[in-house]
Amino acid sequence: MPLLTVELFPGRTPEKKRELIQALTDTYLQVCGGKAQAVTILLKEVDPADWGVGGRSYAEIIAEAKAQG
């Protein structure tokens, strides 16, 4: 039973999450085969303050980008 985990920032609507889950399931089945009932998708929302790159949190990066316009 495959488990696909996607970590993303919060903010997607329930409809967008459903679309993503369906698209990931469909793509997995196209590439690997199997049955949809066996594919598990886990969406993990991560606060931008808890996600960092290059020594900075994404909260900082996003705030800086907004300030710059």
C-alpha cells in the first residue's frame, strides 16, 4: 500500500486539496499501476515559520517579498 506524503504551506481550500489528492492518485496509478483504493495520500500543512531554507524561515522570506512589492 503506497503512501504519498506532501508537505505544503496552509491556505488551500478543501476543494483544491481534493483535486490534489485525486491528481496524485491518478498519476501514481498511471506510472505504477494498482488500484486507487490502495493509494494513500497524506497532506501535511506546515506553518511557514516552521519551514526554513538558506538559514531563514519562509515566514521571513514571504514577509520580505511582500514588503518589496
